[in-house]
Amino acid sequence: MKTVNVGIIGGGLMGKEVASAFGRWFALNDFPVSVRLKAVCDLNPQALDWYRQIDSVELLTTDYRELLKQEDIEVVYVALPHHLHLEYYLDVLRAGKDLLAEKPFGIDLDAAVRIRDEAKALGRFVRCSSEMPFLPGAQRVISEIKSGRLGTILDIRAGFLHSSDMDPEKPINWKRQSKFCGEIGVMGDLGMHVMHIPLRLGWVPENVFSRLQVIVTERPDGKGGRAVCDTWNNATLMTTLTTASGKVPMQLEMKRLAPGETNTWFIEVNGTEGGVKYSTKDTKALWLYERRKEQVWMRTDLGFQVPFPTVTGGIFEAGFPDCFMQMLAAYFAERAGALGDRFACVKPDEAVNSHRLFHAALQSHVTDSLVKVDYP
Ligand SMILES: NC(=O)c1ccc[n+]([C@@H]2O[C@H](COP(=O)([O-])OP(=O)(O)OC[C@H]3O[C@@H](n4cnc5c(N)ncnc54)[C@H](O)[C@@H]3O)[C@@H](O)[C@H]2O)c1
């Protein structure tokens, strides 16, 4: 079995999530690729300390160029604040490495296009992180839609809801400041997760009317003072797409001010013959509708039906670390030519198209009008 050496740049929340998935890689049944975390870079030496407990890690550094010089590292996962994506992603590609990028894949549309184009020019394998579609419920939503069972699609709703901005006294961090998070604010934070399945199914929004809200405008700066908080808390996008049977409305929600919601990702698709809905709020429940004399939604409790089987029993429920590991498995399987017909991670063109939508949503907010999404 081939072993791929990996480096991580950005050892915060998500760097640790990747390292922890690698730590139980053996749970994947008959997986064709083995992974080895060899090096981690973080500007903050204290963040690096956590990685000392991982035997395979040979290099801990505060200088990412040192990590990129390691010739035996083939793949680099980068989990940094958004204003650093362009420079770091390009440097990873130019160092001859493949990239697992984090969303939003550049701070804005221009950055996303430049990363996509450089990856293409250099022939590197690049995908972007978005894990929720690898949950069993999300996988079933995809297969139900692809089966054609739903008939004519009536409407689509998808979203990602957090309550992470609800506490106005929570100290500020980079995710709440436009210069680090991006002008697209919450869309950059949560939007890729919402768009992954629609874009993969070919549901590309043609136009958008957006409602962007910034409610919490100031927070403690963590040093006894106050700091300006200028990112959008909530974004609601009314979009239109064209399917074989005509124009269909698709409502997309990305919210950090959603009372009661901690990490609720959902998708609902209604058709004339059937419907399907899934939300992480009720992790096991898949809801299916079939047109009958009576209007009935049926609930099925799902088990561990994941794209890459593991040692976990079939009736056990899946959670965040599981879908994250499945997403990583999809990355390494696709890179090795072993993905088959399974669902792939976000592709650079899809990441760029999500930025095109968010860019148009900003214009819609400014002009208070419906804006065409431009796909040159
Ligand atoms: N896929 C997901 O579900 C998910 C969830 C959260 C965040 N993210 C994304 O992951 C990325 C990182 O977010 P996070 O939550 O891990 O952030 P974080 O703040 O927890 O971690 C970022 C780390 O980068 C380090 N860092 C900052 N500048 C650096 C530099 N120049 N060189 C090296 N290290 C540097 C910081 O010290 C910190 O440890 C973002 O793109 C974010 O949107 C994805």
C-alpha cells in the first residue's frame, strides 16, 4: 500500500481535526492509501505543542517555507485565516505539492480564480474542504435526487446555521473582521458547505437576491477594550436555477445568528412525485416523501452508511469526526485514482463558482436588486 506523507500549515481548530482523522486512519477498511503526518507549521509555537504527541511528526516549525522544502511531503493541508489563502496556497503549489485547501478557497473571487488557474497550469491535484455531504443522510439525499424519483423539482432549500455570534460579549477573532475573513463574511465561513451538493448536482444559480445582515457591530477585543466587528452575521440568498423542467427557486441560508443552532447543516428538495430532507439537527433522521392519496413524510433512522466503510458497526450513528474522515478519504482516494463513482471533495471550479455567487450576493445587497451571477 502506498504511503503519502502530509504536512499541515495552520495547526488550529481544523489542523487538529485533520491530524486526529489521520490518527485513526486504520479504521478505514481496505483503504488503498496510507497517510503519514510528517510536518506541521504554525506561527504560534504553543499551537505546535499539541502535535508533539504524534509519533510520525518529524518537523514542527513556525516557518512554512521550511515545511515546503521537505521533498518527501506530497500533500499539504492548509487551514489558515482567509487573507492568507492566496499567498500560501500558491506557494504550496509552486513548491510542487498537491493541496487540500480550506474554504472559502481565497478571500474573494479574484483570489479563488488565481488559485484555480495556478493549480491547473501546474497540474496539481487540488480539492477544497467541505465535509457535511459525506454524512450518511447527505449521501442519501444525493442518491434520492439522482434516482429521478422526485419528479419535477419544485424547490430547494439548503443552509448552515450557527449561533456562534449570538453572545455579543464573546471576544472578537479573525472570523469576525473583514480584513481577515473577507468582505463576503458569513458566506465565506459557511457558504461552501451549503453550495457543495447543489453545484455538484449542476444546480448553478443564475441570479440572486440577497439579504445580508450585520447585527453585532462591536465585541470585546480580549484586551479590555472594544473592537469593530464588520462581517455579515447572516446571509439569506434567494436564487434561481434552470432544470430540465424549467426555473426553480433555491433558497440558501448561511447564518451565525441562528438562535438555538450550533452546527445545523440541512438540505431539503421537494418534487412533484417525492421529496427528501436531512438536517444534522436530528443526525440519524432521513425524511422521505412519496406522493400518495395522503400527504406523508416518512422517517428512516440511518446508520453508518458511509462512502468508505470502516470498522464502525452499520447501526451506529455518524458524527462530525466521521464525515471529516470520509472527506479526507475521498481526497486521497481520488488523488490515487480510486474514487470510483463516490462523491468527490469540492473541485476548484466549484469553489470559484461559489465565489461568483457570493460576489453577486454582495452586489445584490448594495443595489437592493436581483443580480445575474456571472460565469464567464
Ligand atoms: N471545514 C470546516 O468545517 C471548517 C471549520 C472551521 C474552519 N474552517 C476553515 O479552516 C481555516 C482555518 O480555520 P480554523 O478554524 O482552523 O482557524 P484557527 O484560528 O483555529 O487556526 C488558524 C491557525 O493558523 C495559525 N496561523 C495564523 N497565521 C499563520 C501563518 N502566517 N503561518 C502559519 N500559521 C498561521 C494560527 O496561529 C492558528 O493556530 C479557514 O479557512 C476556515 O474557514 C473549516
